[in-house]
Amino acid sequence: MYSKKNIKHYWLMMAPGYIWLTLFSIVPMFGIVMAFQDFNPALGIFKSPWIGLENFSYMFSMDDITQVFINTIVIAVGKLIGNLIIPLIFAIMLHGLTIKKLVRPIQTLVYLPYFLSWVILGSIVLNIFGVDGPINSLLGVFGIEPIVFFGREDMFRPLVIGSDIWKGFGYNAVIYLAALTSIDPSLHEAAAIDGASRFKRLIHITLPGIKTTVILLAILSLGNVLNAGFDQIYNLYNPLVYSTGDIIDTWVYRAGLVELQFSLATAVGLLKSVVSFVLIVTSYALADKFTGYKIF
């Protein structure tokens, strides 16, 4: 049983977290009132005129806002699928590697990009696919003219999705490897004695053994389907690819801080937050129903 003295220590330990949460997550939420105002920085939040839902009506009448939502969903869903399938295949291959001494170095090597910020990783990707980069140098060997990869609308989304998978698949593979180690090795040994091939053991033992983990990760990813990655897009895109690469977060950034349309940018951001909240609640309900996963 906990004494009051010990409980005070716990509250003291949690205080920095509560302070950070209050200052940077709860207090800024009062700024959402700008979505219902014609905000004027000279007048401030308290004196700016109220205009009700006019910002939302104007938002839905804009031509480019539909394309921004489409870009966000396409890029986010592409990342979601890629980050589920590629790490799963890699983890199964790494788990089945016969030379066990190579497992840890390979795992560490693919894990490294996860620790790099998109400022650094974006520069690396831009240099690799640059006009003078190694990819164009390789294409030049076959007589192909240099390609401006990040200046082409049709290539921007695949490059963004691919680079995001490259950054995170080492981390995601660790989760799958942990699930794979929970499978009883005697099942594989018994199946091998009965003459089951590696492919049949994969279908009947490995995949059913990690099915719950895959479903759980897929369901929890649904809550972030509108978070297509501001840091990554901001460091990789340019005006040439706005039509296919501009997402909600980058659009809000440009509208709010570059074009100074504070109220309109707040309205778009508020709509995104409401939709994301509904998706998170839905995904946790599905996770509870199909896998028994609960936080509260």
C-alpha cells in the first residue's frame, strides 16, 4: 500500500511533464478561437471581430483545398501500407537468416536513419536524387538524360513515401522481430520433420503467429492518416510539386505564417484536428475489439 509520502514523490516526478503539457499543449488550444474571427494582430484575440463560420465556408469554396486533402490522404495511406508491409518482409527475412552473427549488425545499420531528423535526412535524399547525384550519374552510364526527380509532380509522392519507409522500416522491423521471437520454435521443428517447406511454415506458422501484432499496428496507424509528415514534406518539396505534394500541414504553414491568413489557417488546422480525433477514437475502439488492446 502506498503512503502519502511516496505519493507526493510521484506527483513531484510527474510535475515537469504536467507543466510541459500545460504550456505547450493546453494553453495554445485557446488560439482556436481565431478560426471564428477575422483575426487582426493589432487588435488581438480579445478585440478581433467574430465572423462565425465564414472561414470554414470560404475554406470549402477554395479550389486548391480539395487537392490538399487528396494529397494528404494519398501520401499518408501510401506510408501506412508501405510501413506495414516492407518492415514485415524484412523482419521475416532477417529472422530466417542462418548466419546469426549478421543479424545484429544488419539490424543496427537499418535502424540508424530513424535517429536522424528530416533536416539531415532530407538533405541526403535531395543529394542522392539531385541532378549531379549518384542516381543520375548511374542513369548517365546508360545514356539517359539527368532527371530532376524532386521537380516532377509524378515522382514526388513515390519519393516521399519511399524515403519515409527507408527512415522508419528499421524501427518497425524491431517490433515484428520481437513478435517473431515469441513463436514457439518447436512448431517450426515439428513442421520441418513432417516435410513442410519454408514457404509453408511461413504461411501456416509465422504469419498466424504475428497476425495480432500486424492488425494492431495497422489499426493504430489509422489515427494518424491525416498526419502525412510536415517535417519531411517541408524539407523536400518546392513550388513545382505543390499540386501533388502540398499537404494540410504545409498548406496551413504557408497560409498562416507566410501569407498571414491566420484565421483561415486556424480553421483548416481545427478541421484536421477534429477529423484526426474521430479517427483516433475509432482506431482505438477497433484495436480493443479485434486485439483486446486498451490504454485506459
